[in-house]
Amino acid sequence: MLTETANSGGVGALPEQLARMIAERQLTETDARAFLKQHPKADALTAERVLRWLAHEYGVGFAALDEIEPDKQVLALFPARLLLRDELLPLRRVENHIEIATSRLFSTQGLDGLKALTGLRLRPVLATSEAIQREMKKRLGVGADTIDTLDDQAGLQVLDENGPGDNNLDEAAEDASIIRFVNQVLKDAIELRASDVHLEPFEDELRIRYRIDGVLQEVPVPAQIKRFQPAIVARVKILSHLNIAEKRLPQDGRIKVRIEDAEIDIRVSIIPMLHGEAVVMRLLRQNSKLRGARDLGMNDRELACLGRVLGLPHGIVLVTGPTGSGKTSTLYTALNEINDSERKIVTIEDPVEYQLKGVNQIQVSEKSGLTFARGLRSILRHDPDVVLIGEIRDQETAQIAVQASLTGHLVFSTLHTNDAAGALTRLVDMGVEPYLVASSLEAVLAQRLVRLLCPHCKQVDATPEARDYKLKIGIKPEARVYRAVGCRECRQTGYHGRRAIFEWMDSSSEIRSLILKNASTDAIRDSARRAGMITLAEDGRRLVEQGVTTIEEVLSVTTVHEMESTPATSAPFQPPAPEAPLPRSLI
């Protein structure tokens, strides 16, 4: 059955005062929530139980919306703006009336307005407000109420916004409904912890996707949003200070927004496609709180190695991995550990993703000629102790970084390689002399991000495939491994949040010798593993054994052969002796 009439046995009795207030129609669901908060003894009374009690008392149905598929044809009979305003969700046609879910049994203005507008017979069934809002966003799409309304979006403030232009497209982009739609998309993306927003034009639709925990998830939008595509893109261009008349060339810009107490820096990239301009917006949370080094999730070996390099007077420390693998966050955590009044720390980045008090930060600007190489030369004249280079992209930057380390500076930077060993041969390929790499490079940290299992729905994986993988990668047969299932809390993905896995390689005397001999990446990797290096896949296996991620997730960012046991000649790990005192925060 679509709806059920609550029975007194399953609902139970409400406190006398609450029951009397409801019976006298003096209490709405919102008032009931407030009542329950003020009465600790009634903490077992959820909003659903109150509504079930109301349904029983007044002979109406109660709808469990998780088990219902609303009729799309019935949904299309009503204006989305009114449905969203009054929290009314049409469900289906039953005989000569239409069932509509509501959480406000005694507030009939919305239902009366729909009856007068459509002339249809409507019957209310009760459902929780949270469930109705969730289903409305899923069925009607993000911003369904913004296309035909003139109310501006509250709660999101755009900083440093340009004024309106003087052409028709600009005027369309400044329409209140377009402004509200773009703001709603950004606000939802921020609330869902998205790292990127994709607006992709196709022949008959404008698709919107959020990248959440590293995976793109499509967002439902109203079908008619396609015809507003030029105005939506123009609105994004206005916010990011771009030329709205230019539609043939790629453009890059930035937007800064504030939502509640958080400031978000948004990098915008617009590229012409076959059916219009595609937009990608990367969301960077400016005032994100940095965690301590112990909160990164490193094991004892990596933590000891990190403490050692943070105490060094000079040298290069590289963090490698693909885009979006958390390299910058790791580097800033390291800088935060040694940020004190005795050291001068200067960074050059594109863009500046975190703002650290007491750290001198430089923003790269290609348009004005401030490149990594040019900025780095100037930094060295500012008497720094520690230098952070956002990324080593070319030979010139690599050469200057090496020279900086050889002249008494501790240099941190990132590089795009598949693993730690590959960073050494990558520097040589860039044109840095092998003897300079061998004498300056102190350590390389490779990392990836793996999604964490949703604690609400994860289940033990006892399938034959899981048992085979456990045997192949060295997990004990009796160890529990889990699989992703999917629930409302994780948006049916089975995962919520991410965590890094690490591969730390110190530059030992053997590795320096191999660099001088132009040895292959495989030879360097084998030497590092004999010295105790734990590969990315082996570190991922640790998280699988702890029950926080899945085998499939680790295999998606690593390879099976990396998980196999280390060579028989591997020596037990011995923490390296620090060449300088460890930072106090790591002791």
C-alpha cells in the first residue's frame, strides 16, 4: 500500500500535555519538535511518531516516502514554486482524488490554494518535513522554484561582484531567477561537500554534476533549465569578472563567496563545446581548519620520517600524486607544524588554497608575468628559511628549487608522478643533473585519497571474490572486510568522506648512488622497499583491515601487484635518526 493509517498499538501514547495541544489544533509539527526538545523525558518521540499519532487520531494516511515513487504526470500538474513554498508533494491519483504528502495537517492554506488553482480534489497524507524536502529536491530538481520566482536567494553573499553590463545577455544574467538558480547550485554544492561543480551543455539538456568524495554525481534539475543555459553561463562570467561577449575562446576566472561564516574561493574554467559553453567550478574552502600531523592518518613509520625532515635545515621534500589527491593539504599541515617566530616561511602557489597566519604567501599570476620561476627567484632574496612551491612544472622551476635547497633552504613542493620512486627520474627527465638530484632531494611522499565506508550501511563482505582478494593481497582469512551498500545518509554511494594513503621514500645512500647511475624507477623502488618503504597499496591494505574502506576502493587507486608482500630481503623498519630535533608538536 502507498499509505498506511497509523494504529494506536504501533504509535503509543503521547504525553498528556502534548496530546491535548494537538487535539485542540494548537500544535503544528514544528511546535511539536520544539515541545520535544523542551521535555527530555519525551526524547523517544520522533517527528515521525508524532505524525503517525496525528494520522491515527484524525484518520488520515501516513506515507513512508522512501518506499514511494511519485507519479511524474501527477507531479507535473502543479507549479513547482507553490509545492516547494508550502512543502507539498503530490504522490499519485487514487480514484477521483490526488494524494498529497504534507507535514502540516492543520495548516491548510497551501492545499486550499492548490485546489483553487487546479480545481482538483486533493487528499492530504502525512510525511515528515525532512522526507518531503529530500524527495522534492530529487523529483523536481535543484532550483526548481527559481526559474519562475523573483525572490533573491538568501544566505549566500557574493563578494567583489561586478556591476551589470549594457547588453541583453547581461540583463538576462541579472534576472533575479537566474541569480537565485546559480546561487542555489553553489550553495547546495558547498553543503554537500563537493569539490567541483560541472555545468555541461548537450543538445537537449544542461547537465549539472557535483564531484563528491572524488566521484561525479549527477544532480536533478528542471527540464526547462536548458533554455536558460546562456543566461546561466553569463551569470557565472559576471561573477568571475570574465567577458560575457567572448564565446569562442576558453576563459578562466575566480569567484569569492561567503555562506554563513565560511569563505569559499571558486576557480572558474569556461570552455566552448559543441552545444554551448561548459563550466567547471572548483570550490576551495579558505578558512578550513588544518589538522595536526597525527591527524593525517599516517602510520608510525611515515610519522617518524615526517618529523625527521621537518627538523632538517635544508633539502627538498616532494609530495606526489594526481590532481585532487590532497598534496597541498599535507604540505600545509607540515608547514603548520614548523610555523613559529624563529622561521621565515614563504610560499608561491596557484592558487593559494589555505591562509596561514605568519606565513608569507604569493599568488601566481600568469597574466602579469608572475610565474613560479620568476617568483621563486624573488623569494630567495627575502631571506626565507622554508620555501613552499605549489608545483614544479618545468625545468626552470626545478633548477631554482634545487639551487635553493643547496644554498641552505628547506624546500617543499609537489610533482605529478605515479609513485614516490618516479619523482626522482622525473626530475632528471626535466633536465636537472642527477648529481644535483642526489645531493638535494631528502624525501618523497606519494599519496592517494580513498573513500571511507559509510558507517550507517557498511556490511561484512563474505563473498568468494572477497575471500580470493584477501588471500591474494595478504589479509588474514579471519579478518573482517566490508563492502559498500548505500543509504540515505551517503546518497546511496556507500561512502562518506575520504582519507589519504601514503608511500614514504627517504633518500638513502643506496638510492643516491642509483640516481647517479641513472637507474630505472623499478630499481629505485626495490631499493626503497628493502629499506622498509610501505607502498600505497600496502598502506591501503591497512585501512581495509581496519574496516574503514573497501578492497575495491584501494584497488581503484593502486594496483594488485603493489599489495603483494615485500621482497624477502626486506629489513625490519628502523626509524631514521633525526639530524635535528623534532618539532615539539610531533614529540
